[in-house]
Amino acid sequence: MKTPAVSFVAKSGTGKTTLLEKVVTELKKRGYRLGVIKHDAHHFDIDHPGKDSHRLTQAGADIMLISSQEKLALIKQHTVEPSLTELIATYFPDVDLILAEGFKKYSLPKIEVHRREWNPKLLCRGDQHDPNLLAVASDEPLHIDVPVLDLNNPSQVADFVEQRIIHSAANVAPVTT
């Protein structure tokens, strides 16, 4: 069986990371092994001038792996962005659930984060009707065709993820690009 995955989507600044952080904490308390993957459209860089890893990357290393007793970081150069399917298969083999942030254009089960003050219109409803939308975590009541979860109740969001994503094999959709 493929590892279940769900993506939290919203406009920048809406609170995806804040909610996801709390959901991760809640699901870890329940004993799940979690992988988190964040899509970044801003060309982030964790390899900074003056660091050995940066010097070696600048010298021509295609792959730079930094490893310690506690963690590792991989810096891999590429000319074509890997698909979400490739990233999951390569880097998340031993988890119970993958929580993604972003990847709104992918065919992946989604929970949209909605704050009235940030985005009065939903991304996955209206102009773009995304059939992969499972729920909306909102700070206001909404009348839509999917469950509305309380944005300020991460336990409720974790319950939903646990029931609809982890425990329900019927809702585990293959990740496609």
C-alpha cells in the first residue's frame, strides 16, 4: 500500500505552517511516523556563502550531504524540479503519513486553510473546483460541499486526518503531478 498523503493549501500568509506544526505535534503524540514536505516557489537556499557545504557546491558538487549524529541535510542540484511522486518515493519510505504544505496544483487529497481576513475566496472552490479537496480548516462558518474544520482546533484537524487519510484506504489516492 502506498503511504497516505494530504496537502495543506492556502494563499501565503494564511497560516498553513502554523496549523501544520500543531497537527504534526498532535499526530506525533498519537504515535505516528510523519514525513513533511513543503513546496517553495521562492527559490530558497539553505547553503550559505562561507559554509563548507557552499564552497563544495560552488566547486561543482552535484550532491552535497551534510550529516551529524542528530540529522542530515541534502543539497542536490537539478535542472528540472522533481515530481512530488519522485520526492515521496526517494525520501519518505518509512513513514505512516506524509503531510505536504503547498502542491496545490497536484492531484493530492487537500485540506484548505482559510482565514476570512486573508482570503475571502477559497482556492479549491469557485473558479477552480478541485475534486481533491477533503475539508477546509476555517476561522469562520462556511457553507460548502466538504466538512469545515475549526482552524483553531488542531486536535479536530488531526482527528480528521487520522480518520479520512490514515485509516481510510479508500481515500488514499496515488500522488500524481
